Amino acid sequence: MPLPTLSDDYFYVQPSADILLTRYWSFGGYYLRRQNSGSVSTVNFHANEFGARTTIKF
């Protein structure tokens, strides 16, 4: 008896934008969307994440 074939279709997209406040300091935000669609329903998921970040360069 052959075993069932398992497959996963995973993808993510993460757009972001940053604003340069000074020459060394930036502030920005991002959105992350993750999703998995598999041949077995127990591995399916989706997630949304929003965030802010700041960067200081020396």
C-alpha cells in the first residue's frame, strides 16, 4: 500500500517602510503575512504581524 504524498505550500510577504529622521537615525514599520496550505489540514496556518523599528547607525 503506497503512502500518501504530503505537500506544503508556504509563503510569506513582508513589505516595510523607513523614514530617515537624521543622518544616523531611522524609524520604520513593517507588515508580515505568513501562510501555509498543506495536503493535511492540521499543518495549515496563517499569521499577520505588524511592527515598528528604529535604527541608529554609528
